[in-house]
Amino acid sequence: MTKLIIGADHGGVTLKRDVCEWLSTFATIVDVGTHTSESVDYPLIAQRVTTACLHHACQGIVICGTGIGVSIQANRQAGIRAAVLYSDYVALMARQHNDANVVCLGARTTTLAESKRYLSIWLHATFEGGRHARRVAALG
């Protein structure tokens, strides 16, 4: 069973809960918070997710209002390739060409149905390697 680390700030807590409910039907979910609508800084949540992903050698999902803030923080961690998902095509390319191991969603910009679709595409796609492997390796 696939293992996924997931976290969200206060702006994404409701979407995280709904996504976790869906994901738990086919994946093992490790939820690193937050669990309430009380304000929490998104960099802290992104750090929790990326640290756990690297420690457990698994993929992660981070949610904030737009997905932008958590993606900026996630990409500061060596070994993390985070992508904001906002379309089917981007979800596919995030995996096939960029080998994204963390994806970011915007709770204020993405519906639950869109989130499920994007995550399903990303989870079922595979990294193409080849010329993309050289480019991903150059990311550091």
C-alpha cells in the first residue's frame, strides 16, 4: 500500500480532511497536521511534510490557501521536488517530467473533486527518465 505524508495550514485543513478520507481507501496516510482552523504558519507544515517524506522515503502532499507558499518552503529542502497542481496536465507532467515527490494544493483555488483528480493522475503516473532524469539530477 502506498504511504503518503500529508499536512495543511489552517487554510487547508478542511480540504486535507476530505482528501485524507478519500486517500485512506487505498493508501496509508500519515497526517502531520494541522487539525484545527487555528492559525498556523505554512512553512512549519511544509517542513514537517518534507522532513517526514525524506525520512520515510515516500511522497507528500501539502495544502495551504493557494499551494504557493507551501511549495516555496518545500522546495527549499534538498531532495524535495514540489509542484503546485492546478490542472490535469500539470499533475501528469509533475510526475512524468519532473518526478515531483511532493505536491501542493490550494484549498482556496482547487475544489475537492479537482484535488482528487489531480492527485489520482499524479499518483498513477510514472517518471519517464531519459532526458528528464538528467534535468531532475541537475536540480540538486
